Amino acid sequence: MSALNQALRAALDARQTLLAELHTQGTDCYRLFHGSQEGAPGLTIDRYGAQLLVQSFHQPLERDALLELLETCQQAFATPLLPVYNDRSQGNSRIDRSDPVFQAGAEALADLVGHEWGLNYRVRARHAGQDPLLFLDLRNARGWVKRHSAGKSVLNLFAYTCGVGLCAAAGGARAVTNLDFAEGNLAVGRENASLNPELPAMRFIASDYFPAIRQLAGLPVARRHGQRLPDYPRLAAEQFDLVFLDPPAWARSAFGTVDLLRDYQSLLKPALLATAEGGTLVCCNNLARVELDEWRDQVLRCASKSGRPVREVEVLPPAADFPSSDGRHPLKTLILHL
Ligand SMILES: C[S@@+](CC[C@H](N)C(=O)[O-])C[C@H]1O[C@@H](n2cnc3c(N)ncnc32)[C@H](O)[C@@H]1O
């Protein structure tokens, strides 16, 4: 047996208890193999409902290696899964797509439904982004939101496909607002809402983060470098009981720069001001280079300086399908009780 297949078997063995728990919770989306942490840098294997998604980020998988991995995964599940292999090791992958082993069936590439915490999610194995519309390492944070939203007003910032908003609605929030500037991502969020018709309606705001959060926080929307700003939706100032802030590592728009390494504060400060007195702000930093302790200190300092000191802080690590030998998870999540 190849070393790679041995590593996969060890990863599947290590997950037996977790997978049983997840299936009981109504979750069939999770990571089965986590790259260098489990012995193969740049290789991930995820299950998204009926889909089995293999992705290589450093070098393409050889045909036989892929076949062996797929067979080992299939043996671990009673129901057959639909394999999709995405080689992302280069802009234009070198793998020979005329070989049926490297192709994916129409059924596997179709829009499917995955499940997490008993909710339905649209999953799509191949699209412009790198994940099939649901970031799996955020599962524990979504579960936390579901357990702590009852009766609250919830603001989901950088909402992407609105998984956090969906969990808030399922957890009994009295109002849920999802904010993202990408209409396409919010459209998937609306699809997710319609896949869970029993949930109350959510609000969707298509806007750049900076003008939106500043208006909600009651701050002026300032011109940048004296330049006229593009148009943006007008919003009334509003505070929320629970605010969720999970930005991308880096993004630039006409309104400002999202930069989790150099300037978390300019994202955090208005989000703190849009959180009600006695409310909770959950914030994330997915940049591997940022150390948890340093970032936590920065966050707590920013909260004090903004006049919103933190009464209590909790750290929420990802679940065991994202193992980390040194406990330094790229995705760091803090729960700030104000
Ligand atoms: C990494 S995803 C966030 C993941 C998300 N929080 C979740 O629950 O899965 C990044 C999102 O930020 C959005 N985004 C990036 N820059 C933005 C900006 N300046 N204003 C609003 N949304 C932005 C993107 O459209 C994308 O949906």
C-alpha cells in the first residue's frame, strides 16, 4: 500500500468517532484528509453530502494514486459518493481531462444539497471559488451561533453564502441580516434560505463592508484620499445583539482595504460599535501567519480603545476534522462578550 493511502487510512480511522457524532447531528459535510497535517502537503479530501471532493494544491495526483484514494474513501462509507477531482496546483492544470479517471460525472458536478447541523446547503464542486460554497472549518462557529441566537438580532458580516445567518435563523434569532458586496454569493444565500423553507425570512444587504458598517455604527462615511466615493446603499444606524465578523484575508475596494495582517482594527472597530451593549461579537482571522495570542491582544486593545471593553473572551477552535499538530489553526475565532 502506498504511503499516501496509508496516511488516508490513518486519517479516516482518526475520524471514526467524530464522523459518527456528525452524522447524528445531521451533518454530512466535513474534511476527510487535511493536507500536511496528515502527511500529504497540499492535498485535501472533503465530503459535501453526496460529493467526494479531492483537491491538490501543490502538484497533480497521478492516476493510480487518485484511483487508490477514491477506493479507500468509498470503502469507508455505506453509500457510494460522487467523486470530483480538482487539481489546483497550477493556473491551468496539466492533468489529462480526456482520461475518464480525471473527469467527473454530470451528476457529481450538478448543484447538490449538503447538510450541516440539520440544515440544507447548496453545494457545487466546481465553480470560480475554491470551496464548494461552504467553508467547512467554520462549522463549529456556525454551531455556536445556532445555539446562542435565540431571541437575538444577528448581523452576519462578509456573509458569503449566508451559512452563519442560516444558523442564526435556525437558532431562533428574532432578526437576521446578511451583508456582502457580492450579489452572486448572496444569491446562493437566498437559495440556502429557500432550501430551508421552515426558517423565518432573513434580510440581505448587497453593499461594500466599509460604508455599510460605518452607517450601522453611526459613523460618517469619509471620502478616501479626497476622492469621490462610488454610490452605496443608505442604511440607518442600528445595533445588533450578535455580530459575526469573518472577513477574507485580503481584499481591496474603492471604499477601503481588508487586510487581516496589517489592519484588523479598521474592520473591528465599527463592528464593535454596531454591537449592542451587553451583546456579543464573534470575530475570525483565517490568516495562518497571524498568531492567536498576538491577535487576541490586538483585538482586546482595540475594543478598550473603542470604548467597548470585553468582559469575557472565549476561543473557539475548528473541529477535529481540521487537526493541527501544534494547535496553531489557521482559522482563529474569538467570542467577545461586551
Ligand atoms: C472568506 S468569505 C467569508 C466567509 C463567510 N464569513 C462564511 O461564513 O463562509 C469572504 C466574503 O467577503 C466578501 N467581501 C470581500 N470584500 C468585501 C467588502 N469590501 N465588502 C463586502 N464584502 C466583501 C466576499 O464577497 C466573500 O463573500
